Amino acid sequence: MDREAIEQQLVEAGWEVDGGFAEHLAIGNADELSILVPQWVWQDQLPLYELYDVEKNVACWVWVIPTPLQGAMLLEEYGEPTPGEWDYTSSTQLRPESLETTTTHDLGL
């Protein structure tokens, strides 16, 4: 998968793509939420994405690209305060099953 394919997946999931760091990072934004895709994701074919809530300064890692609503739910439940730099070996990592079982009904929406 290349950067363009990842950006297309971000758009399809409902994120607004920010191309400002296109050589090193793919970024999707939705209000105060962001999804960050480091360059090594498309280089190493490792589907690992960082969700980040700018307002609450919490983040978590996911294995699939969620919608912004799913991202908000995941950050609410699994978000950790962000350190100065991430330790990629110990951050919260969620499997795709977490997204498949979460619905807006579960949140009372």
C-alpha cells in the first residue's frame, strides 16, 4: 500500500486529508481529532495508525482506519496521555475486532 492509497482510505472513512507533510506523514483531521500515518506504515506495509485528540492530548494506536466517530469512541475508552515521544513497543494497540463490535447504538447515539 502506498501513501496515496492510505489517503484514499482516510477520505473514504470520513477524514479530511492534510497533505502538508506528505513525504513523511499522512494526516487525517476531523474537528479536534487526527489520525496520523507515519511513513514507515506504507514503506513497511504495517497497518498501524495513531489516533490523537488535540483538545484532550490523548492518543492510541489502531490496526485499521476508523471513522472519526469510531476514533472518538476509541480515544474515549483507550486514549492515553501523550508523552513527548511515543514508545512504539508499549503504546495501546487495538485489533480490528474492536471497531467491528462498536456501534453508535452502544453509545446511546
